[in-house]
Amino acid sequence: MVDTLGLAHAIAVTPANVTDRAGALEAFTKRKFDLSRVESVRVDGGYSGKPFSDGIKEQSGATVQVAKRNELHTFTVLPQRWIVERSFAWLEKCPRLWKNCERKLNTSLQFTHLAFWVLLMK
């Protein structure tokens, strides 16, 4: 989870058999105390659905806003979506994160944290 500047506040690395919604709820649960002041969570269409929004509401009382793609299938920059995509692009500058060759999820998580720290220090 990133803020409106694209800085990470909650990161969860999960196996491939865990859905994005479940991973996001896990990240939110782990950082529940730090994210207690969050009022609104913007997500893309993959996170739509009542179980996800209810889970976020239960964790923090925040509302979920879905930023849908353009219905005409033409390229337009949506302000709510490009911030997260930019954060992923920043992480792609770290060759160690291109492919996940680590044996343990915790190692991948630590390298992701380290990559965001390096970005923050620049």
C-alpha cells in the first residue's frame, strides 16, 4: 500500500496461490496500528467486491474507492492509478526484484523494504 506520493506504508509478499485481495488485507492487518488514520483506500478493479471492502472497513473504518479503467479502451492517465504504477516502476530499477529467486518469502520482503528505503534516501 502506498500513499498519494507513492511511498510504501504496507508491503506483503505472498505465494502465488494467494489472491491480491487476500494479500492486501494481510498487509493492512499487519500494519493496522500505523494505518489507523487512513480514511479512504483507492484500489483498481481487481480489488472490487463486498468482502474486500468489508474487510478494510472492519480493520480501520476506511472506505474503499474503486478507480475503474476508461470504458472506451483508450489510453488515458487516471490520477488515482498512476501513482501505484509509478511505485512499481521504481521497484523495477532493482534487478534483484525482477525475478523472485529467493527461497523464503521473508527474504523477498526484506529486499522490497530495502528498495523502498533506497528510493526514500535519494
